[in-house]
Amino acid sequence: MLVNVVVCGFFVAICVGTYFFSKQYISDSLINGIVNGAIIGATNFAYRKVAAPLTEMENHKGVEEFNSSFIKKLFIF
């Protein structure tokens, strides 16, 4: 569980960091929004690819618990 928290925090930090970075260096708000949307979409895709193996490492009794844990991770991110 601790590894999942660290990984989720890392991806959230990437999203927040790129928001402030792009806001500082890109003056046009439309382009800024497009860049932020692309970064959030890319980190969401990457997080799904990383969260699936991390969820498989956990000890689940059945498929329902696995799906529930995976969905919770995606929702929190």
C-alpha cells in the first residue's frame, strides 16, 4: 500500500509541477490549457500501466477485491 501511495504522489506531483511550469513559461491561456490536458492525459495513461502490476502484488481474495482496489487507486489519482 505504501508503494502505491508513493507512486500516486509522484504522478500527482508531475501534474502539479507541469501546471506551474507551463503557467510560468506559456503566456497564452489556450495553449496552456492544451499542454496541461495533454500532460494529465499522458500521466493518467502511465499511471494505469503502473497501478495494474502494483495492484496484482497485493494479496486479494477474489476478482471483486482486485477490481475494487484498482478502481480506488484510479479514482484517488
